[in-house]
Amino acid sequence: MEKIKYCSKVVYILWLRQIKKYYRFRPRMIVSIAQPVLFLLALGFGFGPIYQRAGGGNYIQFISPGIIAMSIIFTAMFNGIEVIYDRQFGFLKETLVAPVPRWCIMLGRTLGGATVATGQGIIVFLIAFSIGFRPVNILLATLALVYMLLIATLFTALGTAIASKLEDMQAFPLIINFLIIPLFFLSGAIFPLGGLPKAIQAISFVNPLSYGVDGIRGIFTNQMHFTLQVDFLILFYPRLLPLALALIYFQKLNCRS
């Protein structure tokens, strides 16, 4: 029982550290918000008239859930670079030699990164709301938080797993961008999944972000390609794989600074 209390305290401290680091570093916060806002404004108002003439309706309504998901996945996966940073500058050495299971350390970092990414999604939602995005039922926003947190947890764990296998800080952003761009563009975030070529549609259907975008869009706008139950199950169970990989790779980390 004492070990459980100690481990939960470690998880809480590392969770809190991730949040404080993010919100104290204002330039990082501003830049991470600026990118999704740029996508929202440029694509939302740029392609809005074309989308409306094609019979799709209000494009801001359609694209906003996708941009919210984009902001979450970018923040979540890039959170992994802190593992490399902490390894190089010694903080990770101090935590790994602590008398606590490494899964507690990994869990605290992952939950902290997921919380930060979810908070980022909430900020982008508020910005989208200010420029015209209108959820059909604002009371269901709490349900959307569940899907946002599932997306954040899945991709924070994936970023942590990748970072645990790397020592080169310059290589990490290249690998993450290589993964994020296809995941985003093939998730239905900026165009509907229906009517796509079979090959692209097949890739979109195995992309877990597609179900996150679909779940958030379904809750906010009642437009969805799958169902909320399918979206939840696809997000809930596959996230166990990156969590397991993050734990395995984190266990193998050495304590070199």
C-alpha cells in the first residue's frame, strides 16, 4: 500500500512538471497555437466558398474538429522530445535512479503530456468558436473531451516510445513530422472520407486519428462517417500498443546523462 501511495505521488509530480513546463514557456505555447489557427483561418475561409458551392455547407463547421485534433496530435507527439532533452541534460538520470518503478515515471510523463495536448485542443476549440464554429449541443463538449484525451494519450505514448529509442535530438522532429503529416491529411480532418479512392480510403480506415476526428466531429456537428461507439473502441484499445511500447523502451533506458 505504501508503494502505491509513493508511486501515485511520483506520477502526480511528473504530471504537474509537464504542465508547468509547458505553460511557463510562453513562446512554445504561442507557436503551438499559431499553427492550427493558421490552418483554421487559411483553409476554413479559403476553401469555404468552394466547399459551400459543392453542397457541403459551412466549411468552418466541418474543418474545426479536424484542426482541434491536429493541435492535439502535434503537441502530444512532440512532447516526446523532452525525453531526449532530459536524458542529455541530466534530469532523466536523476529520475531513473529513484527507488520507484519506471512505469510510474513513464506514466506521469505521458499523462502530463496528454493533459497539455488536451488543453491545447480546448484552446483551439475556443478560438474556432470565436470565428464562427458552433457546436450543435454545447452540453456534449464534456463528451468530446473524452475523445480528445484518448487521442492525446495515444500519441503522447507513441512520441515517448519513439524518443526512448533515439538519442539524436535533431532526428526526432524529422521522424515525428514524417508520421504526423500523413496521419493528419489522411484522417478526414480537411475533407470527407466518403467518396475517396479505395486505396486512400483503406489507409484512412487504419489511421487511428480518423476515428478521433470523426468522434469529435460527430459530437460537435452530428456529422460522422462511423459511429461514436466504433470511434471510441478504435481509440481506446489501440492506444494500449504505444503505451506498452513506451513502457518497454523506457525500461531499457540507461542512466547516462
